[in-house]
Amino acid sequence: MSYILKSTTPLFKDVKVLYGFPEYKVSLPGGNASSQNDLYVLAKANNELLPIMVEGKVAEPFGETTASWFGDNPSDGKQERLDFLLNLLSLNKDSVLDKRYQLLHRTASALIEAKKVSAKNALILIHSYSEIGKWYGDYAEFVKLFQLSPEKDGLVGPVQLNGINLYFSWVTGIMKDTKSKEYFFNMFKTEKARILAKEIDDYIYKKSSYRDEVEDYHHRYKNGIRTDCIGYVSKKGSYKFATITEARKVCFVLHLGKKRHIETAKKMQRKIDELLGHMYEESDGTRLTSGEVYIRLEWVDNLDQITSFIDDAYEMRLQK
């Protein structure tokens, strides 16, 4: 962000941040799912309002491609949404199918919010904490759709879309006080548990049937930088289905969802407790969260004991 505020581009010479709204949702037609932006900054640039949509990235990708999201037999809602996005961004369907769908609706969010506040300009800002600029290629290919030449730590634009001057920027930041995956693996009290934590991570990303559908929630930007867990989320949804966390005296958590699976979670917890020969609740002095299942890895003999529960959690979490 500081790079943009110091830009020599005339519009950005005098930028003042007015408000910041983390995890900001922008409604889109064609369904209930909104575009959830990591951070919406409403700023003033040369005394004009400037909406800035910020997407924070470390290692996680920009989600699935538009073709994957749209599918071979799309619903009426998806067709309506894609038509809306294409019209708003002045793009054609064939040009976006191999581009990341997240970038498509994040860009639309900026234009929608600009219209709401009668702003003439808007900015999409990717704040990357990856030293190697992971996923920059996906961003660059998307920006090229607008006949712009993207660059790292640079600002490009504008392109005029629906009366709004839209700018793009990729900024490389420095991750402060972050904790690596190894940090979380090593929190467990026994060597067996530490090895198992690594095996869980390896299983989810390399061996599970849904391995290509999982993205990293670790360090995801949310009102600051997350450093309290390793989280796993499906690209098909926006909710974690599993977490390795230092909370609750260090444990592995399965998130089934408190809207649909409160009773199922209770039954799964009992089943796991019986399998491992320990009552989890007796080891945790804090109130348990509805729809969650807790596993002390020190009690697990091998990964095979819990893989079916991880798989079930993944499927159930898609139901939200």
C-alpha cells in the first residue's frame, strides 16, 4: 500500500486513506455467494474518492479458472453471473475461460463500489508476501486482457470500464512476525505427533482425492496477517475444513459447519474418542465450538486412523 501512496502517477500523488473494511463482501447477481475481498480501502486521491480492493497473497493461488468454476453444464445463476461480469468488464467469454475466476469478480467489486460512491477511479491491488512472486503470472495474464503491460511493484492503467478509470498494481510486501508451517508442526509435544502433522499436510495436498481442490489458508490476509494456524480451504468454497492450530493446547481441528452439522460433529467426536481411547473434552478446559471436531495428534497411532474423518469433513464443509 505504501508503494501506491508514493506513486508518481498524478492521481496517486496525494492519497489519503479514509476507511478500511476487512473481509468486505460485494454482492453479485446470479446466486447468494458474494465476492469477499480481503480488504476494501476507501481513500481520497486529489480530493476525489478512490475505492481500492486489496487481495493479500502468500502461497495460495487465485482459486480455480473461470472454466472450472463455470463447468460443462452451468446453472442459470452462473450464466447470469458470468454475463454480468463480462458486460461490466467489457470482456468476452473465450478470453476469460483460462483466467482465474477470483480476479474476475474482484475486479468487478472495485467497479461496483466505485459506482456506489460516484468515484471516477478505482484500483485493484494485489499485496504479495511471496518472495518469489508466486502466482504473479496469473495476475499478469489477467491484466493483459485490458491491453495493459503489468509489472511487479508497479502501477498500470487506467483502462476505462463502464465510466470508471481502473488501475492495477502488484506490490511485494515483507511478512513480519509470520510463522512457518514448521513452526506449527513443531508445536506438538511428541515426535510422533509432529511427524503426523506433516503427514496430514502432505495427505491433503498430495494424496487425497480432492488434492487439486485445496488452497492454503495459512497466513491469509484478514484484518492483518493470520499467524495462529495452518488452515485448509476448498477452492469450491470459502470456509476451512481443517486446521492445525496452537489453540486448545495444540490440536488438529475438523470444521464440519455449525449450520448443518452440529449433531454430526458430536457423533464424529464420540467416534474418534472411542477409536483413540481418550475423551477429548476432558483435555480441553475451554468451551467447544459447535460443528467442530477435535483431535489430539499425540493420541493417534497412524494417519490411516483419521483420513476418512478428514475426507468427510471436506465433503460436509462444502455444504456450509
